[in-house]
Amino acid sequence: MTHRRAEPLSGKTCCTWDGSLRRHALPWVLLWIPLLLVGCRQDSLTDPLPDPGPANLLVRPVAGNHQVFLPGSELPDPLVVEVFDLDARSPSPGVSVFWEVVLGDGAVLESDTVVTDAQGRAANRFALGSGLGQYVVRATVGREDQRWFDFEARAVETMVLSDLSVGSAAPGDIVGLLGTGFLSTPDSNVVLFSGVRGRVFYASPTRLDVEVPACLPERSVDVSVGLGWVRSESRGLTIRDAQDPTLLDVGADLVLAGSGVTACLRLGAPGEYVAVVQSPTCMAERTFQARFLGVQGDLVVPQAGGTPGPVVTHGEYRGPQPETLRAGSDWEEGLRRRERELIEAGWSPGARDLAAAAAAASVPELGEVREFEVLNRGGGFDPVTATARWVGSQVAIFVDQASPAPGLGDPDLEALGAKFEDPIFSVVSGSFGMPSDIDGNRRVVVLLTPRVNALSGSGEDGIVGGFFYAGDLLPGEEGSNGGEVFYSLVPDPGGTMGPSISVDEVKLWVPAVLAHELQHMIHFNRRVFESGALTGETLWLSEGLAHLAEQLVADTLSARGESEEAAVFLRANLLRGQEYMDSAGSASALQDAGTGTLAERGGAWLFTRYVEEHFRTASILERLTATALSGEANVEAATGLPFADLFSGWSAAVYTDGQGALTDALLVYPFTDLRGLFSAAPGGYTLAPEDLGDSEWEYSGSIPGGGSAYFLFTVPAGDLQGTALGIGRWDGGPTAPLGQLRVRIIRTS
């Protein structure tokens, strides 16, 4: 996560977090090979619309809805939508989004048409007209239901706060605010006491009665009232007779939810703390605006009714930034979409059983020649003739006869086969269950073919290392090979079929690919064939479990003393984990669209590893694999814990693991020293929370569903008043309920 520090506002430090990605200068081959394993409709439009395009697109908001600002002004935040392909279950780039003002005279859009970017998002700037009241902007991709979204905005006059009914008050007291331009609906008026919102009990255009927040320390605060970006001048109020603060012992923690009208508390125990702003919701495609502030109690208290503070009508906002598409991601996304379609279309157990009976005696023999169909980058299938070069008790390795020379020799293939049988097959099947055997040959086939090399275009910064295609397990489907098959690349030093790849590189990469893909194969068997699931598993959990399979093999090798081999299986996960830690605050660990970025896959691996360690004795991996449940519901059923609580503990544990004695067992990895584990990766453990020190702060920004932002702060010694903390929306209101935003606070010393 990165931050950009802005100028102080009213004595505070105002900052933003964004999605800028800090990447390590690492060889592309180490980053990529194991990673590519594989609105609201209100009324009808009166004017004709452009061609509606595909009927499976949904338009949904990302940012910019419900802004309130001054007449004639450009809204501070752009209006941002995402176009989502319902069939592919992923954002849709390259789609034209058409924009129109449907309510409000004099309003101006920056553009009438915006094409979605690589993330499937389109952004537009919007300026209000000169009149007060409501404005509506419609973003659409066609005529069908749910294919547009209406953004609402409102133009209001600046509220005037002329005086307070008292000069001092205690927390819980009711204070009268006198002025003009107030709204008659109490909750529509956002009254802030140095950034902390107070509850409005009575409202008229000239008076508000507001409760002083219970968390405030004894000090002078600036009181202001506003709506959206528009705020009044502030008036000073002295807080007296403060309530007792919350005292946390070292190692203790608490959670402050952001959905309440007034979400704040005061910490009184001097020491160092970590705060993790979290969104434990499986809505990675959404971002949620959040504001985290700290109000110190050690300020000199001036006379009440002093000079009003400055007018603050505009803050800063930064959302996640687009990330470069990975090499081969379009192909893999198509592969995953094809598999989902196969599952959702249904499958025939009878056809599978007939195929097994017909092939019951077909154990591959050394030298056997077989024809295969291999999925290509265009979505079709290429015929391949291959020869069995090594046959063991669990695997048969076939090599494409068209493979370029020099290829893998017999000793190389024997070493690869032996490694697949132990530890790869023994560890992965022992953890997740057995794969299917629909062709009855009692073997998994590994096909080494340059057709996999060809999946990576020249000049791309990564390659497809191998894949498993579930259509092979459904006889009768187009291109099905009627059995359990893995596809992997071959040495091609001359780059005749794709990137230049040496023999040593293939020997290094392929084993981790096989561990990953074996888990996918087992998962399909246990989920679809054994549990009768009619849908695929969510992306984050499916890929998290497959990445975990690589790590489990690494753990076994490490326990055997084969540390160099273990490092090969673990390295890619560490690099993905570093990407997640570097992107904290902007990356989601719960992504279920597309193929998942490096950072997203790193977060999914860190989370599934955490779940496995906490529930290791409960056969957790089999429970997560052999079920028709998906995602959040799957994890809750397998663990017996509310998902939000488990995610909250994990996102804190990514930082607090190893940081002294903690009272909550969910704040650590039970069997892993996380910092020690990452010491094996270039750069080591890279999560670096923003250090707020012991001064006041106010951070605002956005966080994706399934994301976490990390901060450190200190409650100063000798300050009996402590520090008041608040969590809410950027304008002081409660956070969006769907985001489930909260801040987990842990005292570390």
C-alpha cells in the first residue's frame, strides 16, 4: 500500500491510501510460471440508445454515487462504473459505456462515451448545474433490464453555523447548534466534533440538537455541520468531565465497527498499537469509502467560542489503480469460463462410468503411442501424437512427438515421474483426497507438449507453465480426452513454438505446476463428481487451495531435510505473498473475477494457509474440497466460525504473528513464523504499516471488499485523556453496510 501525504487540515494530517503497486525487481520467470497454472432501473429512456451489445453485461457502480456539493461545481470524485460479464463472471474490458444527464438543468459531463479499461471500468467527470436539488446521470451499455446505473448527486448551499448554545459540555450532553441552511431530517445533517460524528436528535432549518460523542477526551474541539463535501465554518467547544477511557492490556484487542452512526472509542493505556482497517466481505469487485481518525487528548484547552476553523469543502480520494494484465490471463480466463459452463450445463455419471468400463484394462505401457486433443489459445483443439516415455504406479508421462530437440532425456523423465509420485501425489492426495479415474487406467497422464509453449505469445512478460482442463473428465464433450490429463510445456531453447525455454528451466518449473494442477483435478472430482456441485468454487478459494498444495509439498520436503527442493515449491507463493503485502489497502484476498492478480492470489494463499493451520486437526482441507458449498459459506461450514470473524483475525495476523503474546488465538499463524518464512524471499517480509506516531491523524480513501489497510500509532505516556479513534465514511457518516468495514485494534506494547 502507498500513501500520499497532503497539507494539514485544521491541525490534522490528512492522507489517502490508494492502489499503487510496488513491485520487486524479480526475474519474470519466477513471478509468472506457477501463477498461470493453469443498477438500478428507474424509468425508460425516451431517446434511442446505441446497439445494446451482448445481453450478458451488467453495469454496477464503483465510486462517485450520492455526492453532495456546491451548485456549478465539478464533483470531487469521478463517477465510476464496472461492466461485468455475467457469463464469464468477470469484468469486461473494451465495452463502450454511454453517459447521459437525465435530471438536472445545466449539468455537464466530461464525455458522452467512455470505453472500459483493463479492469472493466469506465470513469467520467461531472459538474453540477447552477440550481439546487437533485441531479441524475445514467451510465448504460444497452436497453435491457439491469444494464444501466443511475448516479445521484445533489447541489446544496453552504450551511452556516453561527453559534453554539453552550461553551462547554460533557460527553453525552445535548448541544444546540444555531444557524441557517440545516436540513429538517436529523440524520441528513453530519455534525462533527473534530472529526468525530455526533448523533442529531432534533433538526430544523435554523437549529440542531446534537449529542456530544461519548469517546471525546477533555480538550477543545471544532464543531461543524455539513452534507457531503459541503461543510460550515467551525465553532469551538470545550469538552469537560470526559468518561473513563477503554484500557487494553498488552496483547489484547478490540473491534470498532464502522456501520454505526457514531463509531468511536477512546484508548487510555499508554503504549504502541496496530490498527487494521478491514472489509471482511466477499465483494472484491466493490470498493468502500472509509475514514480513520485519531483525536489526542493532550491539547491545551483554549477559551470556548474562539476563532472559527477553516471551511473544508473538499477532501482527497484515491481508489485502486488499474494493474497491467498478466501474460496469458485472457486464455486462462477463457479456460475457467469454459469449465464453469461445463459444470453448470450438467454432466452424466452414466457416460463417465461407461468410459471407465471401456478402458478398465488400458494401463499405459512404455512406448505406447496415443492421440490427444489439446486446448489452444483460440479456444479450439489441436491434435497431438505422443509417446509414453515413463510409467509409474500413479503417473504416465507422454511426450509429444513434435517436441523440439533437445528435450528431456529418460533420466530427466524418470526423475520427474518419481517426484510426482512422491512427494507431489502422496502429499496432495493425502491432504485433499483422491482424483477421479474415469478412464480406469489407475494413472494420471502428464502430457509434455509444445502446444503449451504456444499459449504464451512472444514478447509477453510471463508464460503459461501448464494446465488442467476439466472437460477431459466429461467424455463426449468437445476435445475431451476422456481421462485425467495434465498439460505442460517442453524445453524449446530456440523458441520455435513460444518463448525460449531451456531443459533446466522445465525441470525447475514443472513439478510445482503439477502440484498446483493436481489439486485442481482432485477438487473437481470431489466437488462435482462426489458432492454434485452445480457451480464452480469461487476464484479466491479455488486458487488459494491450489497454491496451498504447492506449499504443502514444500513443507514435506523441508521436513525431510531437502531444503533446496522445498524452496523451489515455496518461492512463487512467497513472491505472490509479497505482492499482497506491498498492495495492502488496495488488493483483495477474496477476488472472484477474472484470473486474479499476483497480489490477490498471494492474499488468497495467505488466508487459506491460515485457515488450514487453525483447523488442521479437523480435516479442514477435505471439508473445503468435498462440498457443493462455495466461498464464504464453504469456509463457515468447514470451520464453524463466522466468516467475518475469521477474516478479521487473519488480516490482523498477517502483521501481528510473532509480535509478542496475544490474547486472541486468531491473531497468529499457529505453525508458521511468518516473518521467518518470508526471510527466504528476496526482500524478506515486506508489509510496512503506515506509522502515525503519537500525533493526531485523519486518513481517508477506499478499500476493496476483502481488503485490509495497516497502521501503527502510539498513545502517549503521561496523557491521562488518551486517544479517541473513529471509523466511518469520508464525510463522517457510517460506512456502507455491504462493506462490513471495521478497524481491529491490537495493543502490542
